[in-house]
Amino acid sequence: MNIDPHKHIKPELEELETFLKESISSDIELATEVSSYIVQSGGKRIRPTITILIARALNYQGNELTKLATAIELLHTATLIHDDVVDQSELRRGKISIHKKWNNAHGVLVGDFVYSKAFQLMASLKNKQIIQTLADSTNRISEGEVMQLNFLESKSIKEEDYFEIIGRKTAELFKACAHTAALIAEAEENLVKTSCEFAYALGIVFQLTDDLLDYYGDELRTGKKIGKDFLEGKITLPLIKAYDLANTDDLRLLKGAFETRDEGKLYEVINIISRSGAVKEVEKVTNEYSEKCLNLLDKFQDSIYKESLRAVVTNLKERSK
């Protein structure tokens, strides 16, 4: 049974939604309309949730937490908008993606607009180290996008390359959530370090489960088309493990289907990944990172927020099952 990790921060999350709506307001009506379309479409809000929970677990009592959490969610949203343009994705959060509803130019420019709104919020925070932290993370995320593009063109990727990419593209922003939350709470250096390590490992768990859901998820629940990564030519850990474990005939079919991105062979690919044992291998790695998260949480002082963070870890791991 899943525990609701949002239970003890509902007022903060309600304030976040209000702040998000206000933050993307613009004198240019079209900018507000297009950015609102994606920002107000929901999403898991996992990054601001982590930000709020860690700040509260570290006893933050100030009034800048919603502003920080909003800036982080806007950064995340901007990367999603740009990702969809690059990938030519049809859906985002169960809705038609911005570049499909409008066009590529709208996707790029509105992504830039949302980025700028995030940095305006950051600039208004008292602790200027937060700006540097989030600016550095944004740079690493962009580098991760370029790395992934490079590997898409080469059509080959090693496991260490995969972890480098997801470390930059996904885990980096999770880490930034924790780092900035610890900074705003003026936590001791050892707790800042622990917070960062916890959130980075959590980001890896999130991406590993997401990559499994690409093959085995429920489209209605995920808002994402099954096989999206495969059909876009993205080599993720389930495929890397299947390449290592599949028998000769299955491997030949797998590589052939991937090279042609043949949607008609997608379910055959899914079956090959399953019978190769790749899914269990990915779950094993996911469990290792989940355990690391839980062990790091033991270093936090006991609180309802620490238990909520524990629930985040457990729920994330379970969502691919």
C-alpha cells in the first residue's frame, strides 16, 4: 500500500500551484496561454515536492520555500518543452505537446520564456549561492541533452554512457532540489552533502523506473506512448541489458527492429526484453539505488518529513510494477 508523501505539505503544494500560475503571467497573451497549457497540465510535481520535504526535514521555517520550489518546477517544465521539440514527441502529460498543438517555434520560444521566468524567481532569493547552484545544474542538463543527441546519431551506447546521460539529464535537477533546499535551510555541510547524494540517487531511481515504463507502462496513467524512447532511437538500460543477455536470434531481431525503428515489431521487442532477463536486471539496479536512498535518509533527524521522503523512495520504486 502506497503512503501519500504529500500528506504533510499540502498547504505548500497548494501555494505552489497558485505561484506557478502567477509566475508565468505575461503582458504577451500568447506567452501566458502557451506556457499555461503545459504548466497547468499537472504532472507529478516530484521535484518541488523533494525541495519542500528536504527543506522542512532540515527545519526551514522561512517564507522563500514556495518561490524556490516554483523556480525549480519552471526549470523542469522548460526542459520538457525543449525536449519535446527535439524528440518531436506527440504527447506530454497526456496532452498534445506544445509544438504539435502550435509549432516548433512556439515550443522553442515558450521554453525560453519559462526558463527566463525561473531565473527571475531565482534572482529574487536572498541566498545568491542558490542562483549559482541552479545555473550550474541547468548547464549540466543541457550538456546531457547534447550527449544524448550525439549517441542517437552513433546508434550505440555503453552502460557507463547511459548513466552519465541520465545523471546529467535527470538526477542533476533532483540533486539541485536537495542542494538548494539545504542551502535555504542553512544546513550543516554534512547534511548538505547527504541531501545531495540522496536526491541524486533518487533521480536515478526515477529514470530507471521511467525507462521500464516506456516498455511496460500504462499509457493512460503515464501520459506517454508505449515504446516512445525505442521509436525515437533512445537506447535505455532495458535495451542495453537485453543486448547483453538475449540469445543470438533474439539479438539479431532486436538490433534489426531498433535500426529501422519498426513500430510493427515493438511488441516483439518487448517480449525479447522480458525473456532475456533484462527487466530483472534493471529492477536489481533500481533496488540498489533505492536502498542507497533509504540508507542516506537514516542520517536525517526523525520527522514526518523524513518519513514522507522515505515514502517518495518506496512509491517511485513501485510505480514500474
